[in-house]
Amino acid sequence: MNWDSFLAYPIEDLPFVALVLIISFTVHEFAHAYSAYKFGDNTAKDMGRVTLNPRVHIDVLGAILILIAGFGWAKPVLVNSSRFKNPRLMGVIVSAVGPLSNLLLGVLGIVILLTLDSTGLMYAGSNGLNLAIERFLSYFIYLNFVLFIFNLIPLPPLDGYRIIQDLLPLNARVKMDQNVQWGVYIFLLLVFIPPLRRVTLDPILGWWVPLSHFFAKLFQPLF
């Protein structure tokens, strides 16, 4: 049986993809939990989410789906913004730090790749080791930039939706809450119906390419 036809990634790359997702999802959810805790909401802290232990952040079904369909999720961090001193501003920050953590991880991957390449360390080991490092860093950069862009899409249950909610006036937020179920249905249709995904999400996520090139050019003079 050709398992590649059922997977979003080549089967030989699954260990790299899985490791990257464990790191990326964990840091993303930790960023939400830690920022909420620092702003005065103990909800995530009491649930044991202010940690970099992947076991409390990874959702098994969400991880499997991202390997099969290319899209998935981690366990969402529960936040009670009413405990914040400035609920709307701090709510925006708590929602935004998750995607921003993925952006920073993607940039870190570029810096590591440039460092290894400029120092010759990328080619110091065996061909198999060099290929494994390059493959891991390639997925590390790609998936983190994609997660950054994906989570900023203003559809529930993504972070971009919560950011828009906190930025809008109260009456607009009420209307959004009344129709949130339709946004969830739209999100699921775009993710799981390939023809719709190809003309909507895929072009949006394709912005990871110019974004990664921008940061590569930005840091290239340092090496």
C-alpha cells in the first residue's frame, strides 16, 4: 500500500514533521498560557498549562490530522480575560503571542541554518546526518511560518478571530458571538474540502515563502 497517498507529507519525513509540530505547538500554547498568567489570569496555571511539557499541550487527534490533512491543532488554552486589568488590550496580546512565537521560531530556524552554512558545520558530519539536519530545519522554518500565518486568519477558533473580537466595539463583538458557529463551519469547509482550500487557504499560507525570504535576506549580511 502506498501510504504517501493518505498523508500530507512523505512518510520518510514524518519523524521530522512530528518533532517540529511537538516543539511548535508546545511553544505556541505555552506562550498563551504564560502571558495570560502574567496578566493576572490563573486559569491556565491552575490547569498545568504554564509549562513546556508537550504532554499537556498536544492533542492527539489534532496532531494526526495535520499529518494526514495538513491542518490540525493543539489543546486550546482557556483564558478568562475578565481577570485582566485591561481585558481588551491584554486579550489581544494573549491571543497574538501564540502566532508570534511561531514567527520567532521560524526566524530562529533561519538563523540556525545560516549559521551552520556559513561556518561549514552543515557539511562537517556524514551525508546522512547533514541531510537529516537540513530536512529538520527546512520543516522547522516552513511549518512555523505557516502556523504563524494560519493562526492569524480571522475565523474561529483561530487566534486571529479572537484578536479581531477584542479590537472591535462591544456591539460588533456581540454580533460576532451570535454567529460564531457559522464561522466554525466555514473554517472546517475551507480546511477539509480540497477545491475550496486550493483557492482560499493555500494562497494565504503561500505567503510563508516571501516572508521567509525576507528574514533570510535580513539576516544574511550578518553571516
